[in-house]
Amino acid sequence: MKPCQNCQAVIDEYILDKQLEPLRELTVDDFNVCGNCATVVPDACVECGGAVYVPRDSNGTPDYCPACRSDLIERTGHDPGWHLDTASS
């Protein structure tokens, strides 16, 4: 069992898996944080309408879930980052 990189508590994989359930294709193995330190916001992804994971160093709620961000990188070859580009034309 790994310690949480944020608070050093032992990661309870069952609790974290339940918390991460709304995130497509992610499991507890994709995170080094415990359930208390992981922040998941339901229905926030602008692409799929699913949940997003808020990275520890983020100042706001991301617009893309990790799966949609990965899909966009594969499709376009460009990393959109966590937030939707709001630049006007």
C-alpha cells in the first residue's frame, strides 16, 4: 500500500475507487493520493459531461476530464490543458 503524496495517509483503494468511479477509464492506480485528498467534480467535463479530477496544483475546476483531454491530444496532437480555450476571434 502506498502513502498519499499529499498527506502521507495510507491510500484506501476501495474508497478511492468508489470516489473515482465517475471518471472514465481511471482507476486507483492512476493516482498517488488518498480519497480525502482527491477532488472529483461530477458533470463538469465540457466534452462528455462526465466528472473531472481537480489536480492538487489547480486553481479552479478543469473543463476537461482526463479521458477527454487524452482523446483531444491523440486526435489533434495538441494538449488543450485542463481548461477550455476562451479566446475570442
